[in-house]
Amino acid sequence: MNPGVHARSDKAESFIVRNEFAAVEVTLDLEGNDSRLKISDLRSGRVAFLDALELEGLSHSRHDDLGEIVDPHVADLRADLEML
């Protein structure tokens, strides 16, 4: 097991976080060089991985800093640009 991981077992456990706007599954991913969180959007199937440095940066952000990330119009535009 990775020395940076403090888990109860080698089996990754996941949990669901949901509200009226979104539903995601969060899993501790142990497959890479370092541990990271795997975040799966249950509606779209899209997946993102966040390592310790990215999570630390997120913990320093203000709630207002997340506006662009959660704005559905920005997400739709980003998806359209990826198709180009």
C-alpha cells in the first residue's frame, strides 16, 4: 500500500454524495503512483481525479472561486469546445 494512504484495507471503498443538483461517486483510487480521489459524475459518466496537492489547493479556495466550475453554462461551453 502507498505510504501516503491511510486506509483500512487495500480495497477501495466509495460513497455517493448527492443533492438536488448533482450526484457523484467518490472513490479512493490506489492504482496510480500516489493515492488520489476518483470523482465520477453519476449523470454523465465523466470522471476526474484529484491528487493531494489539488485537494489541498481546493481547501484554500473560497466558495466564490468555484462558481465557474459549477456554472452549467460554462460546463456546456467547455464540453462543446472539447468536441472541436
